Amino acid sequence: MRRPLYDQLVPYYEHIEGRDWRKEIKLIVSVLKAHEARTIVDLGCGTGYHVRKLAKLGFDATGVDISPRNIRFATNTARKERVRPKFIVGSYYRFRPREKVDAALCLNWSIPTRNDELRRFLSNTRSMLRVGGLLIVDFERVSGIVWKDVGRPIVNSWNLEKRLIVRVSVGQVRSNVLSSRDVYILYAKGADARAPKEQARYRAAMGGGLAEVYVDSSYVRFFSLPEIRRFAVRSGFRVIESYLLPRNGYKRNYTVLQRVS
């Protein structure tokens, strides 16, 4: 399924994602250094923010993402920032580095929602890590569901240099999976705000006017920590650390898994 968030909206992703990137990098780096991890693979790297920053800090970092447009953006941005990480178009179910790595990341709630797919993901990730290697993931806890926000429209906006972006999101929860439908409206700055002529009004209504509109669908699974531990044990990992960071009034949960065999 094609998603505008990983295609047409890629240039704006790091603005609209709504995370504290600096605190997240600080947390990740503290974990990596504590375990003497140097080689890192970011599975589902998106626009490559973590990979670029880790490379700048001296880590041997590789980003893998299924979206070619994400990878092009990440590569071009890294070049502008004068860093040289590796970026690869690929699936985190099948990607295998040439040599075992010290750590893997899978962030922005990118771990699979189905049990069979999660086991497949953990199995492949285990195969790319050295014994003792780390997997850092973020997830939403079942206890963190904000029921008052479920089923009602949530509106956010970002006033960027050349664009005003408005997002209207509506989510539903079923079997601990949040399905979200997000409508993104992109307005060009400097557009003529005066009342348009009749022809312009109809042109705008047919999609050729003042705004671009994209509809994006996503699915996020809510876990309990005991669930994460059970999946970890069955896949040759153990949970060794957990953390919390704020995210727009919510909490983002991070768990560190370690390959044990």
C-alpha cells in the first residue's frame, strides 16, 4: 500500500512527526555507548534522521527503508550535512548486512502489528545481531490509550517557511490496534487569499487550486510490557532496559532488547 507520508510528504516528515529528536538521539547514544555498540542498523529508517546524527557522532550507521523516496531524501540530506552513512532500499523482514552488527533500531512505532509478522521481524533482526547485540524499539502501551481522543478529529498544523500544513486525524482502536486516517492539507505560502473568480473556484474544487490534499492510513499496535517480554524470550532476546520520553502530551515508550543466544 502506498502511503503519502512516505512519498509526497517526505520533505516535511521530520517537521510533522512530533517527536523530540534531540532527546531521542541523546537517549539512543547513551544506550549504545553503555554497551559499546559501534555498528548500527536502523530498520525502517524513514528520512534517515537517526542514521545521519549517529554517523556525525562517529558511529558506523546504516539505514534501511522500504520507501525509495525516503532513501533518496536521506541520502541527499546526508550529503548536504557532510556525513557518509549508508542507506539501502529494503524490507526489515529480509535485510541482512554482510557482517553482524552491534545494534539495531526500529522506531516511530514501526514494529509490526500482527503476531506472526512481529516474530518474523524479530527472527530476522536477531540474525543480523552479534550475541549480546541490542535492538532498541519504541511502542505504545495498552495503559497509554487516551480514550477521550479515540474517534474524534485531532487537528495539528505546521507553519513552515514555504508551506502551511494542516493535518486532521481520526483514530479507532480494535483489538489493541489503532487504525488512523490522516488528511493532510498543504497550502502554498503567498497564495492569493482574495475571493477568486468563478473559474478559479471550480478549478480549486477539482484539485487544481490553492491546496494539495493527501490521505494517509496507518496502524499502530498497543502492547503491554509483559507481551514485549514474551515476544523477546520466544525470539532469542531479553528485555534489559525501558525508558519514557514525552511526545505532545503523550509518552513514548522505549525498550532495549538484547540477543542472548
